[in-house]
Amino acid sequence: MAGATIDHIIATTIFLAAMLIFISLFNQTIQTVIIYQRQKNLAIKCSDILDNILLNPGFPLEMEGDKPIEWGKRDDSPSVFGLQNPEFTQYRLSPFSLMRLQSSIGTPVYCTITNRTYSNITLGFGSYLLVSMNKTVSYDDAAKLLGIYGMYGFQLTLTPIVNVEIEEANAGDPLTLTIKVTGRGVPLAHAEVSYALLKVKEDSEGFPTYDMITGAVPADNMGVLNLNFSSVCTGDSYAFLAYAKAGGLIGFGCRQRPLGFDAFLVPLVESFNDRRVTVVRNFDLRNESSTVPFNFTASFMYVCEDLTIRRLEGYIYRGNITSIKPIVNFTVPKDAGILIISYKGYYGADAVYGITMMPWGINMMAFPVVFGGDISNSVWVATEIRSVLVGDISYEAKLAMWSLEGYEVIG
């Protein structure tokens, strides 16, 4: 009798243990299925949100005659978030709405003279885009307008597909530049390159201006092109701009050579409504006192349909900056282009010359865009990619999205 009781107890114990193991395995299976479903839903949500951003111009829109003006050309915040250019359909984005996205790339810059902080996209010396923070759209604002605040995090990146790399093979006598055109790291054979070289000089009144040399030349079968400029010496300051087209894709590259890196001018975007830009010295962005005086000339470049780079006739602004007059404000033209600021200053006993440039319309200098939250601590991230046009420049738009609730399998 005792043996039967013991056998019963052992059988019951084994049965209960088996049930517990089965329940545990079943629980993990169910949780795995639930997580898979949530990940699938996240991927669908990511695709929907990306199309909602790229195929929607946002609101409000204003009309200028029969032409719509997107919210990116205004100073107030949108009530509906979207980046599509309202003049077009499909995946064509507004270059001005993209300018107003608060950048996640560079560290915000504070200017002591204006007492404002600026969203910062800088691609190296001489290529600046600093937008007053109170004129930008923040990540939190966009998430609220998209209806995902507190539920999902996201990061939107736009990266130029065509890369135009410019190297200085010889500094002067003659100046030799090597241009390499690639797309996703692959050489773009026989790409058509349109260029403009701006050589800094002084006019009769002592203001800096420039001579302009333009041309269009095809690259070789490795996407490489060498250009010689006999009029540029080693002691000359210049800026070089190039647009490259291959297989329907268009990209941009530039290079600047100043005389003196210690003192230069930087443009700041203050208002989209008024198209107002402020010019300050680099010292004012580093909270350093300086008495370096500058003369400068602001001009404007635009690009024709055949990618010819031309100067906007009739647009010129001359100014000077001193410790008594540390900032200068002026208005840029309405349409997209590149603001060119040629400057001359004195750092100690040495004269400094150079050109700084700023895109009016983010596509004009193929600036990248990174907008959104920090992706590094996310366990599971869904991504979607689209090929888009910003103006005529080819970009890859990528949206990374993750749940703020997290994922975990409990054993």
C-alpha cells in the first residue's frame, strides 16, 4: 500500500513538473508570437509614417496667385506635419521645410551678439547652415503632429545619393582640382560636371568680390575629372562649386580655400517670412572678444535647368563689420540658390580673405538632414527607405522607428 502511495506521489510530481515546463514553454511561445506581431505592426507603422511625411505638404499653406507656398517659408509652426513640395506630386520634397527641421547632427550654436541659439548643420569650413532655433520644428513637435508622441520614437535621415568629392591636386600655378563623382561608393562613369570657380579679389573701393570661371566637362569612365586654372596662384583665395549629373541623378560638391583660418564671417538665418540673414564674425559664436574689422560683399548664385551656375544679376549687398557694428542684416532672394559672402578682414597685421556659402533651400548645396531621436539605445528598430528629389538633387530618405514601450520575453 505504501509503495502505491509513493508511486502516486512521484507520478503526480512528474505530471506537475511537466505541466509547469509546458506552461513555461507555451508562455514564451505566446510572448514571442506577440512580440513578432508587434514588430510587424511597427514595420507597417514605419512605412505609413514615412509616406505620410513624404507625400504630404503639411499645413498651413499660403497662396501667391495660383502658386502654393509651403509652411517652410513661414516662421510659424505647422499644424500638420509634412515635407512634400506642394507644387509637385510623388516623392518631391520642399527644400525650405527641410531647412526648418531642428538638426540632430551638429551641436547647437549660441551667438553672443544676437543672444540666440541656432540649429547647426555645418559641412566644414565655409559651408554653413545655422537657423535660429525659435524658427525650427523640434522632434517633439513633429511627433505630436504625427500622433505618435510617447508611443514611438523616430529618426528621419536624408542623404544625398550622388557624392561629388573635390580635392586640390596642385595649389596653384596652375591650380589643379580633381573631381570624383560617385553614387553609393560606385564611380559614376561619364558624369556631366558643371562648375563655377570664384577667385576672390578687391574692387576699386576695397570691398572683396570675385572673378567667376564656369564650364561643363564630362568625367572619365571612373567618374574622375581634372581641371586646371592658370589664373589662380598659391596665394589666391577661391571657392569652387560643382553639380554632377549621371543617369538622371544629380549631386553637388564644393571646396573653399581661405587665406587665414582664424577670422572669418558666418551667416545666420533669422527669419523665413522676411528672408532675413545676419552676418557675424566667428568669434561671436565662440564667446570671444575681438576687434577684427571686416568688409564683405554678399551675392547670390542660382542653377539653371541645364545645371549652369550663374550669378543673380542686380543682387549685391556690401557691408562692414566692426566692434562698434558687430552684425549686419540683409534680405536674400525669394527663390532657392546659394548665398555667397566674400570677405576681407585683418587678423593682427595679416589680411584674411575668403568665401563662405549658405544654401537658401537645403538642396542647393546637397546638405544632409538628420532629424529625430537617439536610435542608439533602441532594442528593435524598423526602417523604411525611399528615393526622393529635393529640388533636382537626388536623396535617399530613411525613417527608423522604434516602440517606446520596449520588448522583453519573460521566461
